[in-house]
Amino acid sequence: MKTKYAIYLLIATVGLMWGCKQQIVTDDMDDKEKLEILDRQIEKHPNDAALLAQRARVLLNMGKSKEASYDINKAVKTEPDNDKYLMLQADIFLANGDVSNSYTALSNAEKIAPDSKEVQLKMGELTYYNHDYDRSLKHLTNVTDKDPNNRTALFMKGFIYKEKGDTASAVTLLRKVCDIYPDYEPAFEELGVLYATHHDPMAVEYLSTALSLEPSNTNAMYALAMFYQETEKYDEAEKLYRQMLDINPNSADALNNLGWLEKEVYNDHERALEYFQKALEADPSHEAASQNVAIYTDKR
């Protein structure tokens, strides 16, 4: 009898453990499965802030930011001193287009965790994307003071200095990112574009590196092609424009510039007009293509 009871107990225990195991949300699950499990858990524990925040994250990942708002606001109300919840709340506010409240949530998180590098970085990113560069630099500097080699903070500071016209500071920071993180393609692209803008031959090195890291990067491809075009290396420019069209046959920039080459370099006006017209068809708002088509139309 005792043996039979022990077997029943063992079966019940294993069943309970299996049931609990089934309720655990793991990273390898898809969002739909995570949501189903969290829905069941929250139905039993409707005021559990951790569960609510977890479901809010899943909903945000699924693009359901409105639904996520309800969960995260309830979680923050339940545990107002949890900086992680406030940071998630900021993300959700931003996803809903509410920049002001997103910054407020981050400011509240900063009061709770004033030394948090993560909070400062998020505040720097938010103000950076909102073009509030002075405030962004303040937050990003707080990050680099604690973490001098923080890739994201250094890169954004470099970009901000470029936008503010401080080329020397921008180059210094972007080169530092490239040196420390030789696989970080955006830094090579940004630095290459900066050099190209100033007609510096270093543009070739950095833009070529960006393309070796990301061969389908048409922004870097176009910047390098323009540098070649402006330095009269027309064969290299044409090759890159055609590579752009291999990736995107409707690239208005590439089509227009191939038209320019046909017109100014090869003196083939018929082919030039064909390219200009294709560019305008690809992008009716493309100003240069529109002007080029108008020139030929007026001549007729």
C-alpha cells in the first residue's frame, strides 16, 4: 500500500513539475507562445508587476504598443521605484509617438538610478533622435565618463559633432570607434562620408571598408561613387552605380548619375535622357532627375 502511495505521489510530483515547466517563458519561444503563457499567469496573478512588465515587453516586440501601455503603466504604478520598468515604459511611450512622456519616464528612472549607464544612454539616444543635440551630448558624456569605450555613445557623439560643424571632434571620435570596433560598419560609413564631403582621399579607405563589412550598403556605395565622380574617376563611379542597380533596380540616384555620366563624360545625350527618365519614373520627386529631364524637354 505504501509502495502504491509512493508511486502516486511521484506521478503527481512529476506532473506538477511538468506543469510548472510548461509555464516558464524562455527566449527560444516565439512571441505568440510567450503571450499565451503570460496571459494564463496574469489571469491568476493580475497584480504581479514582473509578469505585467514581461508581457508588456512581448506585446511591444509584437508591435502592439497600445496594449503594452496598459501592462507597463500598471507595473510602474505597482512598483514605482523600479528603474527597469520605467525604462521599458519609456520605450513603449516612444513606440506610441509620445516623446515627451518617454523622456519623463527616463528622468524618473534617472532619479532612482542616477549612476545607471543604461538610463543615461537611453536618454542620450532619445534626445539624439529628437535632434536635441546639446542635451544628448550631456547624457552621452555621462556614459563615456564611466565607460570611455562605449560604442553607441562614442558613435552618436561623433555624429552630433559632425552635425554641429565640429569636424575635428567628429573625426577623432569616429576614428576611435573604428579602431576599437573594426567590425562596426556604421562608423566606417559615417567617417567615409565625412571625408568625402571634404574631398579627402581617406574617404576611399573608410567607405571601402564599410562596403567590405556590408556589401549591400548602397549609402556607402553611393558616397564612394560620388567621390570617384567628383575626382574624375568615372569608370570606378559607373561600376558602383551599376552595383547599386543590381541591388535596387529603381535607385533614382544611381540612374540619374549614370545619366550625368552619359551626358557629361560620354556625350551620349540619347542614353542620358533615358537614364534621367528612368530615374524620374523611379522617384517622381527626385529633383535632379526632374531638372535634367526638363532640360532635354525644353531643347525639343
